[in-house]
Amino acid sequence: MRAEGNRNGSGVKRLLTSNEAIAEAVKIAKPDVIAAYPITPQSPIVEKLAEMVESGELDASFVRVESEHSAMAVIHGAATAGARVFTATSSHGLAYMFEMCWWIAGSRLPAVMAVATRSIGAPWNIHGDHTDIMSLRDAGWIIGMAESAQEAFDMTLQAFAVSEVVNIPFAVGIDAFTMSHTAEIVEIRNAKLPERRQAYRILPGMEVAVNAVTMGEARMKARYDLAIDLEKSAEVIERTDGEFGSYGGLVEKYRLEDAEYAVVMAGGWCGDAKDAIDMLRDEGVRIGMLRLRFIRPFPEKAVKELPSEVLVVDRANTGIKGILGMETAACGVEVKNVVAGIGGLDVGIDDFYRLFGKFVDGKLEKVEWLI
Amino acid sequence: MLTEVTIYCRGGQGGVTAARVLATAAMLQGYYSQAMPQFGPERRGARVNTYLRISDRPIRRRSVIKNPDIVAVFDRKIEIDSEASVVILNSPEPVQIPSRTYYVNATEIAERHGLVNAGWAILSAPMSGAIARVLDIEISALKEAMHIELGERAERSFKAAKEAYEVIKWT
Amino acid sequence: MDLSPILSEATVASAGETGSWRNYRPLVSSELCSKCGNCIVYCPEGVIFEGVDSVEIDYRFCKGCGVCREVCGQKAIEMVPE
């Protein structure tokens, strides 16, 4: 048995989980400092990086810390001094790190973090949904969501390139287990990143106060500048898209050209949903998907161009609504919103097929939970 | 064409490794492939499923396999609750079930090649050999895949895999 | 990019000479002071330094809180009204 399907492209093909693909991308990015605390399902990323450092494959300082809060504090400090930095976490780890996520964003320091997106307890659950990474929305980070191990690889490299131009930290989201632990074919593309650049560096001997106490005026200005620059980072993401896999920038438009019905989703489960869309297309239903590759900056322009019938399928909620449903509606779009797949609850092609069919038949409530 | 395989095994028997070796072997033959462990409590001896997909087109789906084309059973004590048309069994003798059944005494092969750890025969090598045969994966691709995935453990494992590849029988 | 909210010049006394806020002045007895350094560690303003015969206080910035007197094991510091 032989096929030629995966022979395209120039890079070496390897079977990698998204965790492993991210570690390979980080190796190519040559970070100076990595600090992390293990947590399921992220741990294999930093275990692989620790092995690379130990074997000499990667010339970086791997700082073993006692908590995620310290992990982010360490990379914050290292980034202040001009180091290219990386960390990774999930779920409760991100929750524990949360305070420092605000510090590094507010300090306008470039940094890259992988988040293997996992439910947050209670009840205890190690499986996939988007609850954890969505909590970063207000902190001032760029938030990308990959769909495949290949995209996780490409987006991690793009994260360094973008973060270091716009001086905003960048989180790369991958779905727990269905991506983090699922091995797929990845082309190791040889990306060459520019030298580390950033807005400022603090080096020994410099006499400068960093993040001294501010009154409202300075804090307001800092927050405004960050919000504006985060919006503007869309231009850098779009401009560099071609160097990192050509996915379409902030969004991927799947069979949307002539669509009357649009589904808005993000993350690793979009592949199953696309297969369901193909089934409906075969039946003559004009349906397509707007896949949000980025949650911040939010792809408002693409959302506003959607046809009038929009279904947003969320893997994280705020109150009774889905978070992306709320975000999409905030762009002035009328949406139907379904919350599904919380805590790793499997949502397969048949489930999406039935859900999208109900949507097309006009039988969905304004907000529903797929329980 | 997409082929979906579900491996029924127990934690520690090598089901995840087998799926990875086979996915790599398929990749080496030009196919798209995916190896996905089932994600439950990582408990030795607990029953777990592992999923393997092979296709000549990119694989986008990442949900669990609900209707596998092939089921590979590492432990005969596990109930086969699937209507898969092909079943590959670790068993010393044929078993009468409605599916087209292949059988190989993977435990005996593993033990004879010293593939035992803490009281458990590690079945990834012989079972990946058996499954590779049913999937029509070439033995050379399996060998290379084992070297990629297992490193220095590949040599001994390949001998066991090759034996299973050659002796697997159907009923 | 405007970094002014984040970075500022590290100057001494960016809020002025806080010593002018003081009501009580700590006086150190050089006879009693053993230069153990306890007051140096505890001074919330960081304005006590090791001197030749005793610790010395930078009165330009000392706000007169009296923590140094409380922590002095030698009872070498006396708070005197300004």
C-alpha cells in the first residue's frame, strides 16, 4: 500500500503531537530562557524542551520553578533583560499564573506561551475545553487558537515574530489531548526568525524605575495604548501569515464564498465540524465556517462580513452564553449560540451534522447547550 | 480512503506505542495518519482505547472513532463491543465471532523476545506487526517506523513484530 | 511606542524630601549603638546606614515613624519632638 498524499512541501515530515510540534518550533526559535511548571496536558511540551536543553540540542536556560506564578515571573524578568522567552501551561496552572500574565502584558514585554486548553475545576477534569485560555482575554495578550499540530508548529514560530514586533505577549492555544496528545503528520518548516527585538531592555548598571506606582492618568494611557496596539497587531499577523503557513491571518474561511449559513468556531474540533459541513454541502446546503484563528485581536472585520444566518459554537461559557457567541454578537451580528464539548465531552462529525442541520432548519434556540 | 482502527488494550500493554509506530509507518508510505490515545486515568491495567487513522487525504477529524473498520484486541478478556468487519486478536487460537478475524499469539511472541515489564508482556511490537500485515503496510516501513519511534529498543521489538507479521492467521 | 507610564527615571526623592513630613526625630546614641543593623533592616524608608561609631540616619528622608526605636535591642534610639 502506497500513497503520495503527504509528499508535498519541502520540510521534513514527522509524526508529532501538538505538544511535540510546539517544542520543535520553540527549538527553532532558539529561546534564551524557558521557565515552566508541569501540568497535564501541557507537560510533554516542557519535558521535551528540558530534554533538548539537557542534551545540548537547545542552548537555553531552563529554569525549574515551584509554581506557574513563578514561571511567568521568571520569564517576565528575563524578557525585561532582553531574553527571548517561552513558557507553557494549562487550566489551573494558568489560573495560578494569572496575576503575572497581566504584569508581562502591561510591561509590554514580548513572550510566547503555549496553553494546552483544559477545563478548570471543580469538578476535577483534565480534559479539553476553552475555559482556561478565554480567561486571558482581558489581560492584554494576543491569543491564537490552532486547529492542527501543523498549525500549532507554525503559529508558535509566528508568535515569536509577532510578539517581538508589537511588544505584546502571545498565547498559542491547542485543545487538550485531541491535539496535545494526538500525533499527526507535521512538516518541519525551516523558519528563520529575526534577532530578538523589543521596546526596551533593562540591563545591570542602568538606573531606571520599571512599573513604578502610577496615578490614573498614566495607567489609563498605558491601558489605552495596549488596547490600540493589540488591535493593530492584526496587521502584523496578517502581514506575516505567508511566512508561517498561509492560513488566512486572523481567520480561516472554509466554504464561505457563497454560504447562506455560517458557523463560527475555534480550535481543534473545527476539523470534525468541517467534515460535517462537507456532508451538508453534498446535500446542497450552502453552509461554511469562519474559523477564528485568533480571539485577541478579535476578527471583527471578518465577522461583520458573515451572511445573515450565524451559529457560534463555543467551548467555554460566561453565564448561560458562550464566550465567542457573546464576542461575535458584540460586533453587531445576530447569532445563534451553542455551548458544547465542555470538559472534553466528545463532539464528533455526526453531532456537528445534526447540530448544523437543526441550525439550517431554523430550529435552534437563541442559546443552547449540547448536553 | 480513510481507515479507522481502534485498539482495545490495557494501560501498560503498549497500545499507544503500537498506534504511533503504525501511524509513522503509514506516513513513510506516503499516507496521512493520526495516532490518538484515549484520555482517561493513566492507570496500569485499566482498559483503554487507542485510535489510529490512515488516509490518502489529510485527516481533519479529532473526535474518537465510533465505528472502526478494524478493531485490534490486545487482551482477550476485553469484551468486543464493536461491529467492526475486521478483528485482530491476541490469541493462541481462533475465536468464533461474526467479524472476519485474524489471530496471533502476541503474548507468547513478546515473552519469547523478552518484551516483558513488571509482569506484563509488552505487546506493542508483535501487535503492530500483526496490524501492519492486515493494513498492508510494508515490513520495511514498519522497521523504519520502529527505529524512529523506539530508538535503541527498535532492534528487539522489530524481531517480534516481524514474526507476528509473518505468522498472523485469519479464521 | 510611548514607554513613559512603564519606565521612569530612577531619581532619589522623586516625591521630594520626605523628611519635612516628620514630627519626631530619632536620635542615635553612639555610646549605646552596637551597629547590629536591626534598624537598617527594619527602616521602612531605607534611610539608615552604617556609620563610623553608630548607625546614621538620613534626615532628609526620615519620616519619624519610630520603627527603629521599637526594634533597637540596645535602646540606643530616642524619639525627640521636632
